[in-house]
Amino acid sequence: AVALGLAIENLASTRYLYKQIEAGEVQLPDTVENIIVADKDGRVSDTTLPELDGGVVTVPKDTLEPVEGRMEIRGASYKTYSLPFTSNRGLYWIVIVTNQQSITNKIDDASKMLATRSRELANVRLLATGGLLGLALAIAVVIGWRFTQPIQEMARAARRVAAGNLDFRVDVNRRDEVGQLAATFNEMIDGLKSKQEL
């Protein structure tokens, strides 16, 4: 977008882009190698390449849509994007020559950043999962202890009754099934005690 804006803005200028770049007046984005502006017949009206000054390049015909292509420059093949632009002076093609290495570097940098963020997120999820499992285990231990403690007390009471000791009461103050069992056990002890006295 920056390169396109630069090319459109420079259409009204009489100085070539390469002269402005040499003078330090403008700078191309890292992902753009060169810019070529040509009329509908391919005559170069502006460029960042001094050797194309006044030259001719191949431009798309029979379309007014952006076109992706390739161009030989200084013995190397570059990926290009040809974009149509209509001004009061007619149709122009703005050819953006990309810097593939810069684009690849940006993609690599973005991939590395994404991988780092993904690892960080995975670590957070792992810690959260571990924390939840630890909390669930603690809750299970507390609940288990709440149920096993009165049952163990009932088991001790049953052993005392089996040994003949009827002078105690099971002290379980709960309103659930375990509490009902303790109350029934205490009634049983009272019944055994009254039968023993007879």
C-alpha cells in the first residue's frame, strides 16, 4: 500500500523515483524491491530503476484487474504485481516488484512469534489444567475424609460392642445417611444394654 501510494503520488512529479531515492527523499518498504509506472502501452513514465528510464516494459492487456506475474531485472526473475490506475492523463500500470527474501523473512518472523505465543499459551493451559486437577484432588480428599471418618468411628464402635462394652455412644452429628446409621447404632446399643440388664 505504501509503494502504491508513493507511485500514485509521484505521477504528477517530473523527477523519477530513482532520483528521489538517491537523494534520500523517499524510501521503499522492505518488501518492495522496485516500482515501475508505465502507460497502457508499457512506456515507462516513472521507475526506481535508472536503466528503465524512457524504456518499455510488458504490461497486462485486455484487463483492468490487478495481475500477478514475473519480470526479469538485471538477470534475475522477480515476482510482480501489476495494478491498474486511471488518472486524468489516462490508464497507467503500477508494477510493484517484490523483495521475496524480505517477505520470506517477515513470514519466518511471524511464524516464530506465533510458535512462541502458542508455546506460552500451551504452558498456561497446562498450568491451569494442573491447578484444576490439584484442586479436584484436594476436594475429593476432603469429601472422602468426611465420609470415611464417621464410618471408621462406627467400625470402632462395632468392635467395642463385640468386645462386650455397651457403656458408650457413637458421636456422629450429621443429618445424612451416616448420621441415621449412627443414631440407629446408638439405639441398638441402648436395646442391647436394656436386654443385658434384664
